[in-house]
Amino acid sequence: MLDLIINSFWLILPSYFANFIPVLLKGKKPIDFKKNFIDGNRLLGDGKTIEGSFGGFFGGLLIGLLQIYFQPYLPVKFYHNQITIILLSFGAVFGDLFGSFIKRRFNLRRGRPAPLLDQLDFLIFSLVLVSLVAEIELNIVIFLVIVTPIIHFLSNIFAYLFKLKGVPW
Ligand code: CTP
Ligand code: MG
């Protein structure tokens, strides 16, 4: 069980970073350039910025490079390489943007909660992309799908308490 926990978090760490760093960056320039979709709603909304998206991607890469450097000295079974950290970081950012795209199509304004979509969009995209180049055990996927919403929820409450975020979700 401890092995499962360690390897799951080791695998997904670049995605978690890519997802959380945008909250800290407080970007200003919307990555949809304030454009509307054909339904009249925003393409993505003001919550998805250029600074946040690129900062998240490169932040994920940075933690991934540190992981590649230290993994020979650590009790981890999953080994990262340049491709896995790129796919995980890109998947996290893109999945989060895709999640916002879906929310806008359902008339949910920026920042409104979409349970499970908000917590799992980045994770699913990351896992699908990384599984193209690495074999990911099913129990790791199941573990992450269960614990990620809980971690996401708790970290958002902390971000809200520390005034990094306007709403606690
Ligand atoms: N953020 C960003 N760029 C991104 C993703 C997130 O700048 N690509 C920042 C924004 O400040 C955003 C915050 O991180 O408000 C929290 O992200 P999230 O909860 O995903 O965005 P929401 O504001 O809830 O917007 P949405 O309803 O579109 O999910
Ligand atoms: Mg949100």
C-alpha cells in the first residue's frame, strides 16, 4: 500500500504542480483573448490566463527535472524521463483548459463549481497522455482518481484561507 501511494504521487507530481502554480501566479491576460464561442459564452473565461498556463507547464517541467535528477536515490519504481514530464505537464494544463471550455458550454460562469470536472479534468488528460509512452498500473490510476478530488478540495480550501483564491473550490 505504501508503495502504491509513493509511486502514484511520484508519477503525478508534475501534473499537480502544473495545476497549482497558476493559482499562485495570478495571471492577467486571458488565453482565449476574451473571445466568445458560437454559443455567445466565453471560449474559456478570465480564469485561464497566458501567464498561468505557461507558468503551470514550465513549473511542472521544473519539478519533473528535479525528479529525474533525484529518482536514482529514491525508493520509487516509476521512472520519469523528458517525455513523461512534458506529457504530464502539458496534459494538466490542457485538461484544465478543456474543463473550462466544457463549463462555459454549460453556461457556468468563471469560478462556478463543476464537481468532479474541476478536480479530474487535468488528471485524466495527464494520465491519458502519459500512458501513451509509459505503462501505468491500473491501481495507480484508481488510487489517483479517488484521492485527487480530496487533495484538490483541501488545497483549494487552504488557498482560499491564505487569500490566494476568491472561492474555496
Ligand atoms: N489560472 C490561470 N491560468 C490557468 C489556470 C488557472 O491563471 N490556465 C488561475 C486563475 O487565477 C484561476 C485560478 O488559477 O482563477 C484557479 O483556477 P481554476 O479554479 O481552474 O479557475 P476558475 O477561476 O475556477 O475558472 P473556471 O470556472 O474556468 O474553472
Ligand atoms: Mg475553479
